[in-house]
Amino acid sequence: MTHPLLANLKLNEEGFMTDKSQWTKEIAVEIAKQEGIEALTEAHWKIIDFCRKTGEPTGKAPTLRTITDGSGVSTKELFTLFPKGPAKKVAKISGLGKPEGCV
Amino acid sequence: MKTFLILGAGTGGTMVANRMASRLDPQEWRIVIVDKNETHYYQPGFLFIPFGVYRPADVVKPTRRLLPRSVEVVFADIELIEPENNKVSLSNGKSINYDYLIMATGCDIYPEETPGLSDNWHKNIFDFYTIEGATKLHEFFETWQGGRMVLNVAEMPIKCPVAPLEFMFLADWYFTRRGIRNKVELAYATPLPGAFTKPTCSIMLAGVLKRKNITIIPEFNLMEVDNDKQVIRSYDDMEVPYDVLVSIPLNKGAEMIKRSGMGDSLNFIPANKHTLQADQYPNVFIIGDAGNLPASKAGSVAHFMLDILEANLLSHMKGQEMHAQFDGHANCFVETGFDKAVLIDFNYDVEPLPGMFPIPGIGPFTLLGESRINHLGKLGFKWIYWNMLLKGIEIPTVHSHMTMAGKKPIPQVMGVESLFTMKE
């Protein structure tokens, strides 16, 4: 079942939000659930906030390296918080596009 | 006299030197190119060395001979770039002041960035992105009696994203020919969610992998190599055992880019993906894999950038607006073994599609399908590289901008898989 908050979201074929103005913290929580993250902790939010801040001016999602270099969180920790592809998952939850590193 | 300075005499730099030598007025401009290496390598040929298809001598030529006489060639390491002073310092103590700077310094592999990866380097862990690695791997393969070979891509982006797949397809062919394919297990561990970066092509290539009995381990993000246990371990603690590990280590731009404060976290130079101008410096342009563009880091991409770069440089020199726009065009022959290959053609926005290339309906090359002609095209490309591509000569019927002519859009109704129910 799609959560009512997610029902009207504009997404591309890979599930990334295409209209940044639709993003809210509540929506982030629901997208995270869909991505298999049951609850967003303070550690999660630290990274989401960092990505939204970096992504804001360009609309581009930061790559894994930009996140680890910029937020001070280790790669290992990042994979614990956002298992499998952290850069892609954070980008999705933060309402940003697909990180361009994945060419 | 004004100075047009090119750093790097690889594929991109050599092409720019040749093209601009015939465009810039020699009374007004001096063209200088700097490289540490007196030998030019045909890098797409490295792939074939481990399997004995090419010998090292087949992929080298003297750098000087590939450049016009009018171009000044300096063999030295680059110590530092001071873009605010338009100045480059070299290891031979000299420095060069420039009016325009072309960054063609490329990228390289850095095994030392991953714990354990360089410990048994060229013993039971190999690369094939350097001539040394490819040659050592060939020696190893010649006497190997079989076991489990794992190919791993440490992190994206890498130079030529299809090379790992081609390597596995050729390995399947090589060990079959040696009569030990039944003793060799082939596994490919990649950080990507599938075989390739673009969805349709990924499904197509996954089919080829499956048919050739090559296991794919997707979403594997390498943390370390455990040499005692002979496993590679991911950040989420997945372990993949190997007898021989073929690695595509972290790819980064040159260290001096970092020293000069010009790069991103991987030493790639932030540049406009359409104009090729460096974001921070109006008289600095990039070509090939030195930039941070979201395009394949392959020679064909550098080739398609050349026309755009030339047009924009000439406009910028005249103080005019730059109109030429690079579209991210890439065109790659993907060797699939047993004298066949697949051809893919794509750009920033359009993924590889099936069809015929370069002449719509006629070909002779088949897009996104295996054929023998494609394989001949791949081998013939070596001649084109030395004789046309490096010289900046246009290849007839192949254009800088990608074209939709001859391509078939994917029918939305049927599953993409149905396109590739293979006609063996």
C-alpha cells in the first residue's frame, strides 16, 4: 500500500522526486520506509540535512565521497545507516535527483 | 606571441594538439604540450593483452611522432598549476605561462586507497588498466590451472565502464580455448545495481553474462581485501572469496590537481558539461576523463568532445559567446568473446538503444546486439585510433552529437527482456 503522503509525488522511472518543492520531512520518513529504513534517527538526519544543503544550489545529489568528505561520517557508518547504495538512498529520501557519479 | 598550453599527451591532449595546430595562426600562437611519458599507449588495447590477443608492442608508439612538428613537446612531470597566475611549474625547474590551458591529464588507478588491495599486487591480485598489470596478468593466465577468478570494480566512476564486462567475456572465451573453462569459476562484483550503468543495456548484458555462466554480484561496495582469508569484503560485510582477484581500483585524477586546488574529492576538475569550460577558470578547458562530467570516461567521449571544444575555444578567443554544446555522446564496441561484439551509442539523456549504425537501416554495425561485424569494427578501431582519431580527423558518417536516426525506441508495452531473447 502506498502511503497517502506519497500518492501525489512526482517521481521519475527510478523513483527519484522530480519536483523538489513537494519535499517535506514527513515525506522523507515515508520514502525511507519504502527503502527499508524503519525509523530516521538523528544520525540519519545529519546526513539528509547535509545532502539537502549541498544539493540545494545545484539540484544535484552529492556523491558518496562528497558526503563522507563533507559530513565527517565514515563510509562504513554511512553503509550501516543507509544499507546497499547510501548515496542513491539518501538522494531519494532527500528529494534530490540521482547522484551523477553513477554514469 | 600567445601560448596555448595542453597538459597531457594521451588520447585527448594529442587530438587537441593536432586539431588546434591546423586552426591557430602560428604567427600568433605557440602550442605547447606537456607529458611525463615519451610513450603513447593505445589504452583500449590493454584489455586484449591478458588473453594474448595483443602483445605490449602492439599498443605503443612514441608520443613525439603523433604530434605535429610545429607543436613544442615537453617531457616533464607537472608540479603545480597556478590558475590565478596562468602559470604551470614543471619538475625540470621550468615554468610555462599560458593564455589558454587545456586539461587532458586523465585519470589513473589508485590501489593503495583500499586497505589490503596493494599487498599482493601482481601476485594473485592484478589490474589490466596499466600495461604492467595487463602484461603480468597474461603471464599468470598462461600457467594458471583454474580456480575462482573474481573481477571487482572498487568504486565508480571508472575509465571505460564496459571494460570489466568485456574482460569477463574474453576470459570465458580464453579459458574455453585453453580447455579449462570447466575448472574456472567467473564472478563479477560491482557497486552498480546491475551489469551496466544504463537500464536497457544492463538487462541485455546481464543476459550475455548469464549465457556465459558468469556470476554477477551487484551492489558490492568494496571496503577491504583480506589477503589471509582471500576474500574481498564490502562495507556491509559481504564476503566474496577468490583465488585470483582482478581489480579495477579507485580511479582518480592526477595528484597535482589536488595540490593546485583545482579538483573535486576525486581530483576531477569541475567543468561545464556542455561547454567543457572549467567552472572556476574561464581560460581553462577540459577534454576526456580529466573533468567531472557525468559522461563515460572513455576515448570515444574525448573524440566527440573535440569538435565542441574547438568551436568553443575559437569563439572564446574572439570574445564571442560559446554556442557548441557537448551532449555526452559515447560510442563503444563491447567485445563479447568468440569473435563477436555489441555496439552501444548513447549520450547524457538517451540510453543505448537497438538499431543500426552509422547508416540507419544499413549499418553495417548492429546497435545493442551481438555480431561478428561489430567485432571486426572493434579490432579495426586500433587503425582508426592511430591514423584518424589522434590526428583529429573526422570519421565519416560518425558525428559528434548523437543521432536518433537508425535507432528503435524501446516499445513500452513489451518487457525490455523480450528484445534480447537471443538469436544465437
